[in-house]
Amino acid sequence: MGGVTNCLAMLIMIYSTQHCRSPSVALLGYIGVLYSFFADFLVFDESFTTLQIVGAFVILASNISAILYKMFLEDKETQTAESTLNIN
């Protein structure tokens, strides 16, 4: 079962890197840190230190901010560059 889901995940990752912007897709890989924390807590009944939780949220916050930057600010920069090219 694990091998099948791993193969499916790899195929989806290959498809997404071929059809989307690669840096955006690569950023989504860091969300796995949060999934790992939830799995450790729910499945294996692990306890975490404050530093581990803060580290996970720092990774999550930087990932979300980078994704938002790529979604909103780069699109505006591209539109601005295209509009300047059309004016000239």
C-alpha cells in the first residue's frame, strides 16, 4: 500500500513540475513538515518541545509567505512589464 501511494505521489509531482512553475511546486513540499508533525502526534503519540513547534511554524510561515509573494507580487510585476512593453 505504501509503495502504491508513493508511486502515485511521485507521478503527481512529476506532472505538476512539468505543467506548473517549478519553484511554486517545490515550495509546497515544505508543507510535509506540518503533515509529519500531525502524523507523529496522532499516530505515534509523540510529544514536542516548544522549540520544535516554533521551528515547524517558522517553516510554515515562510512557506506561506513565499507562495503568496509568488502568486500576487510576481504576477503584478509581470503585468507591469507587459504593459510597459505594449506602450512603447
